[in-house]
Amino acid sequence: MSSLNFILLRRRTLAGVRAYSAALLTLGAALIHLSVAPEHLREYLPFGVFFLAVGCAQIVVAVELFARPTRRLAMALAAFSIGLVALWFVSRSIGLPVGPNAGTPEQTGLTDVICNLLEIVASALLVSLVVLPTRSALRRLWLVGLGSAPSALASAGMTFLAVSATLNGTPEAVNVAPAAQGRPSTSVAALVEAPGSEPVRHFTLTAAVTQIEGRQAWAFNGSVPGPELRVKQGDRVQVTLVNHLPESTTIHWHGVQLPNAEDGVAGVTQDAVAPDGEYTYEFVAREAGTFWYHSHQHTEEQLPRGLFGPLVVVPANETAGEQRDYTLTLYGSSAQVWVNGVPDTLHLEARPGEMVRLRVINAVDPGMDGGPEAVALVGAPFQVVALDGSDLNAPDLLGPTRIQLGMGQRADLVFTMPASGSVRLIDTELLGETSPVQDVLFAAQKPRLPSVTIGEGELPAVDASSAPLFDPLNYGKPASDAAVTSTPDLTVPIVLSKQPGIRDGRVELVHMINAQAAPGIQPITVSDGDIVRLHIVNNTGEYHPMHLHGHVLSLVGIDGRPVQGTPIREDSVLLGPNQIVDVAFAANNPGVWMFHCHVLLHAGMGMTTSVNYVGYATPFEMGTRSGNMPE
Ligand code: C2O
Ligand code: CU
């Protein structure tokens, strides 16, 4: 063995700079390994010990490289680092052969990417000591310092980022409404539908991975959207969820005012239903209207994969005289919107003179701007008879008008088929503010929007994209709405904002309510019987459809302008860019209810909290321990 290996690297050379830089980067990786060790200790003891050992070994070698930089040590460290990177690569691609999740690839996160980057650059520098030896001397010691400075800075910055990502990782356990010490509280699990003699309608929804037109989907009963559940007002609805997915799941009944325990939110009203598990929801459909259902576990991934469908409650005494009643579920992404399983034009039948109701559900998952769909009906005058399932009072006939629907919102449109010609529903899109980077990235992604033709005659040629927007403040006739006219018992200021930061172990555009992101947002606390006002200020250029579970929100005003016409009662209220919206609701359904932006990206980035009734607590928790992840 050549004794050269033991010769000290000359410190005041470029080689010295490289050795020092590698040592600094290795120190960063060491700190990252130590910071993740506790998490691994909890998960699987041998992994935790391994991370501790690796971190300590890296510190020893890095310090030694500073003190006595030899080629042999440099080579040993390079080999060690390359080994670690290889191990990481295996764990992220095919999975490790040992451990609690042997054989399944692990998820790549910010922390591990940074750590491996540090190790890769360090090994490259170390290898270069042998491959590209340099003799150029640096005359002054401060030049060596200067040469090592970039690595010192990079190492410090990256380590800080990685360690804060670890410290701000997905929490282990969060209870959004813990029982208060020393005070009695009712468990939300007890808030089930009371027995009764209503006619029972039973459905089974089996969630499974399915192939739909060559693409993989997660679907209820093999179809996207899931089957339409159509019941009569007053029916007792029982739905058995059978989970054949590889992940746990739930079903949330969006817009339905049901008892809290039936609300289907993982970690708040129930534990997510495990693979091969079953769970039965039961509620009485007391309000007629257009609703929908969707998964509320990993909603950001599960809903767009196809786990949603329409729920229609027809009035007990059907007097509307509509001959046709169609449900149109819009879904997809801002790149392509589908309607009822069709990507382009859906055709519906109707004969001249027939009265047609279209129940439009917006389940389109928008991009970061949260932009709503805006549907326009052309070819016949029409009425907006309901929004979010609540009827409007004395709805006026409208000409071509675009109706904005934020994610989760519904509109029921009624028209009479004209004597000749046909009617067309055209989907247009509104955009909120995007960043210049997004504009460049998505410029080519012109949205592909579907349309719906109704009837046989000639299609009206109208440019729907220029039609005026529906004005919810001036439509129909006023009527009494106690939530709006009563003096509020409390007024809650809600400020929506966003800011880059680290959340859930990722760098993201953190979306906040009152300057905090979930799960750190102070819940809204109400008492049974309160009239509550929410004064919502949108401090972003994005759209936010704010959705409250289990209640209806009455619109009071937008930007200080009050509602002049029909009461507008919605479960999701859409805030346009920088708008201020006031809503009121009667707190008459005790429990713990989610209140969140229905733009799945925004909710996932923190814009979600809850309305908690005093005296009620949840026994369920969210986080990595329970696996309940409602967003
Ligand atoms: Cu439709 Cu909490 O959601
Ligand atoms: Cu939002």
C-alpha cells in the first residue's frame, strides 16, 4: 500500500479547500441524520439507531478531515457517502428489504433530498482529490477560508432548511376538539341519527381501484363520478361504504345537514375506514336539494382520483312540474374538465315545451388560483332556482349569464325547451392571480371545457365567455332569513392569506386562516343556539370557496354591499380575489364541523379549521399515529 495515502493533504492548496468543503457538507448531512433519528426511533428501533450511528460517524470523520486531512480518509468518507446515497436510492425506488414497510418504496421528501445532495457533492469533491489532484498553492490562509465559504454557506442553509422541514413535519397526533379538563363533554361519536320510522333507502358504495378507458381511477362502484344517489326528502338514507382500496378512506356528505357522527371526516368524526373494512352512514334527508359526496381522507389525492358522486334529494311533494331532471357533475382539473364521464360534448334529450332542470355540481379541482367554473346556458331564458341545494325566492328569468361555481358549489337551473332549436350549457373558466412562473409553466395548458347540448334543433351560436356574471346580491325577491336579520351573538373575523413557508415537511405556499396554517389555527368556538357571523377577508389574489360542514351560510354582503334580492344560502361561499364577504349562520347542529377552503390545494396547504361547539369533544385524532389525514 502506498504510503502516499497517509501523507497529509497540503492545507494551503485547492485540494485543502476541497477537503474542507467536503467536511462542511458532511457535517450538514450529519446534523440532518441526527434530526430525523427520533422519528425513526419511534418508527423502528434499528432504523433509529442506524441514523444516530451514521450521524455520529459523519461528525467524527468530518472533524478528523479538518484536523488531519489525508487521502485515505478522504477516500473512506467518499465510499461511505456513496454507500449511503445508494441505500437511499434503494429505499426510494424498490424499498428496503427490512423494516416495518419492507419492500415498499418510501416517499421522497425535502429533508432526504437535501441530505443526499450534500453527500453527493461531498463525495464528488473527495473523489476529485484523487482524480484531479492539484498542486496549486494558495499563498494565504484566508484564501483557503474564502474557497471553503460557499460550501459552508450552502451546508448551513440546506441543513437549516432540512432540519426545519423535519421539525415542521406532519404532526403525530392532533385533536381538533379535545375534551376540556374538569368539564363534562359529549363525544361527537354519540351524535348519530336517532332511530325513526322514515322509509329506509339503503345503498352500498364500494371504493376500489378501477380502469376507466385505459386510465386508472379510484371509484365508487366502478364509475367516475360515482353512482347518483337519488332519494326523497324525509327518507332515511343508509349507505354502506366497502373499502377495497389499498388505503383507508371515508365518505363525506357535502352540504347535508346531518348529525355530526355521520359527517365522514377522518380524524374528526370517525377513524378512516381501513382497507377491507366497512362502515355504514345513516341520516335522514331533511332538506331537498342537490348535494354530493366525496372521500374526506387524503382528500387532495383521493377526490381527484374519482372518489366522489352526486346526491340528489327530491322534494317530498314534487310540484315543480319539471319533465326532465338531469344532474351534471363537472370534474377534472384546470387542464381538462369532464361532465358525467364525457370529456367533450354530452347530449341530453328534451322535447319542445318540456320544463328541464339541470343540477350542476362543480367538482373540478382547480389550480393554485382556485378559479371557479362559470357555466352559461344559451338558447333559452332560464332561472337559477337553487344554489348549494337551497331554493332561491322568486327567481328571475335570465338571458345568457355566467354562473360562477367555486369548487364544491352547485346551481340548479330551470328552463323550458324552446319550440325549435336546442339549448346549450357552456362551461367557461375564471382565473385568479397566478405567478409569472405558473404562467410560463401552464401557458400551453389551455383548458379543455366540455359542453352539454339539450334537444335536437339548431345550436345557438353565442359567445358565452362574454356573458355577464350572475349577481347574487340582486336576484329574485327578498324574503325573511333569520340568520341575517337576527343580531349576531358573535362575529368572527376570518382573514385568508398565503405566504411561502415550510409545512408538513415541505416548502410550500402556506395557506393561512388568521395568520396560522392547519393544524395550528384556533378553531371557531360557538354555543348551541348562537347566531354567528363570519367576516371573511380575502387577502390573496386567489379564489377561495369557503365550505362549512353541516350548516348553511346565509350571504349578508360582498365588499360591504348587502344582499338586495332573494336570500342566498350556501354551504360554500365563494370569495373572489381580495373580496370581503359577510355570512351568517345559526349554530343549531352541535358537534365539531370542518370549515375549510374547498380548493384542495389550498386546504392541503393549511387553509382548514373547524367550528367547535362548546361542550362537545372528539375522541378521534389526525396525524401519523392514527393515519387520519382529512386533507
Ligand atoms: Cu366537500 Cu370538507 O368538504
Ligand atoms: Cu382557497
